Amino acid sequence: MIKSSIDNNFYFSPSVFLFPLLFVMVMWVCFYAGLHYFPEMHEYGILPKTLKGLRGVPLHVFIHGSFKHLLNNSIPIFFLIMALKYFYRQQFWKVLILGILFSGIGTWLIGRNSYHIGASSLVYCLVSFIFFKGILSKYYRLVALSLTIVLLYGGIIWYMFPNAETLKGNVSWEGHFAGFVTGLTMGIFIKTPQFEKPIFYDWEHPDFDPSDKPFFKQFDENGNFINPPKPEPPEPEIIEETEVDSYFKSSIRVIYEYLKMK
């Protein structure tokens, strides 16, 4: 079976598995270091509306408050980063870096006066980006990925807003909300030209103007063929008699008689 040019963008490489594994390992190493050597590591998280809290914007995704918190984020982060690397290889670094930074900045702007830590903001960012980008691309493999994301993580939408569960459980709904909005924004504005339909003809270009093309003038605004009127027959050409023609012509009537042979 011959693959389309778009399908050539999907291929497995060691980095698809190794990079998410490395990212999760850094999270675990930071948790171990905080547990045994730096008990105040949570202070490197995001503290909203403070200059000190800005250092947590790039660091908060690697800091976790408990083993359960770390484990709950490790599994989705691993598979989401793997999916991002495999399906959006060209946009991988842009999405990952901007996702961490802008979800962190959003948390810093709207968060409560408390330290916000954990990779859950990045989880929401990647879920949002992969879902909306897949739908907007209209490419069947990415749409299928979006639907899979909905089945796996559709329930997390309830943790994006303040409610009894998020407030009592010390859950950073602000980080979740900021991550989701960041992913949605990137899904709209980050271009994925590798998934656009190949253009073979002039009329497939988005800026194509058919009004000046003779072929398209034969159709009305509804696409119906306009039968052009029949061309009028040319007027007969009048040939003037010349002097040479008059020499071979005569007005004398000639009668031929047929004689039967005996």
C-alpha cells in the first residue's frame, strides 16, 4: 500500500520513547531530592503576583508535593509527551516550552496566594492542544487521536474550575485552567503545514480568483453550466467581377444536342 505524503510525517524514532522517559525521570529525581535533601523545594513553585514566584514558571512542572501527586502526573505526562513527539514532531519543542511558560504565567496571574506546583498544568495544556489541533487539522489520524484524548481525559474538565473538591483538596484549578487555555490558544495559532492537503491545481489555492479565468466564466454562481449563444453565421463574401473573369463569361445561350449513334 502506498503511503500519502502526509503519512510520511509519522514515524517512530528512539526519541519518541526516550524523551518522555527522561522528562518523567527528572520529575522523580526532583521529588527524591526534595524529599531527602531540600525539604523547602516547594518554594521554587509559582507564588502568584510576587516577583519571587516568577522563578516557579519554568520550574513548577518538576516539583511535586507527595508520591501520589507525582504518580498521578507521571503516567499522563509520559503518554502525552510521547504522542506530541510522534504526531507533532515539527512543533514539539515550541508546544512543550511555550506550554510550560504560558501555563505558568497564567497561574501566576490568576492563582491564589499559595505555592502552585506539579506538572498537572502541562497535562491540561497538552490535552487541550492535542484535542483542538487534531479537530482543526481535519486529518483523520489526528482527529482519531483527539477522540482518544477525550475518552482518556475528558473527565478532567471538572478540575478546571473552583468547586468543593478542588478547594478542599488543595488542587490548583488555576493551573489547570491556565494550562487548558494555553493549549487551546496554541492549537489555534500554531500552524501545522505538514498536515495540509497537497495543492496540485491553481484553483486549490486559497487566494485563487476564478473571475478572470475564461473557463470559469461558463458557469453561474451556483455552478450551473451556461450554454453560450450560437454564433451568427458569417455574411457571404461578395466577390467583385474582374476583367479576367468577364473574358471567360458570355451572355450568349449555348444549346447542346445529343445525337444517338447508329
